[in-house]
Amino acid sequence: GFPGNLFVRVVYTLMECNAWRLEYWAMTDAPTVVNLTNHAYFNLNGGKSDVLDHLVQIFSSSFLPTNPGLVPTGKVLPVEGTPIDFNAPRRIGEHIGSKSKIIVNAGGFDHCYMIDRSGPGLALAAIAEDEESGRQMEVWTTEPCLQFYSANSLKAGINGKGGVPYSPRYGLCFETQHAPDAPNNVGFQSIRLDPGKVMQSTTIYQFYTV
């Protein structure tokens, strides 16, 4: 149903510095929209338990509220004073059971954050840490937004690496992207791509032990 052909290239690189780099390029032969991301799940305790004890910090002052169908309403609201404020490190489980509509509508965390950045290029978007193992992950991206998802709908009974069984909230996703539903909201940054132009973005997941 798109107007033309979209040509996409994605390169995944495992780097010597314990980082995983994702690079995207896209071109088109007719004006179209494009908003690429990934949906990788991370669990820094190796799947021994859920991620509710993970510490998360998201460098964002605002988010995109959604309707009951989880589609952005077009507004941009501050995170301060809400249960989805991760400007200071906070455990995922601290407010995931909140009765706030922001949490209840999403069944947990499934929110798009506007990344605080000082200019173009790679910006630090988020940090996650499992204190027991000492594993830490940083997310760097050229994208303007970050969708944080706490695997609310992950089905029980799925076996992962080494046969480890997964259940809801056994992973977290940091999806770098432009704003969802941008074509239908004039205030959101455009995701239109025209012939002769190249969409390019980079995201790096950097891993440490602390």
C-alpha cells in the first residue's frame, strides 16, 4: 500500500569495545514514509528472573501520551511528576503497578520518550543496569525518540538461550526511532522520504560491567 519501492540496508556490527551497532539506510523511488527501528529484548541478569529489579535511566524530559489503542494523541507532555519519569535511575518494578492511566493503558511501560539532545549526532538516550551481575547497557542514537517497553505482552512458555523459559516482563526493549504515527500529527518531526534522498540512522548498544 506504499507509493513506491523502498530500498533498505541494515548493518549489524559487533564491536571490539563490547558494543552492538545498528546502522540503517533507506532510499525510495517515490515519496513515502519510513520509520525503522528494532525490537530486541534485553535481560541483563541472563534470564534468571524478570527485569523488574533492573535500574533504568532515560534522558528525556517529555513523552508522547497515547489513546487506549496506544496510538499517540499528538500531544507532547512532561514526564516530571509521572510514574514514567526515569530521569534519575529507577527500578522498573517501582511504578509498573501504578494505577495511573499512563501505566494502566499500556499494561506497564510502553511509552515513547523525546530524547534530550543538544544537537545532531549520537546522543545518550538510556542506561540500564542489573546490580547483581554488574552488567550495564548504554543506548546511543541519532534518532529523536526512544520507545521503552517492559515486555508486558511477552507470552509465558517461550524458551530462550540455554532453554531458559521466558515470561511477561522477562526483557526490556529500547527502540530508537522517530515519533510513531508522525504522518498524522503535524507537530511531529516528518518521516517523509523523497527520491534522491537517503534516510540514515545509527544506534549503539554499549555494554559494561561495573
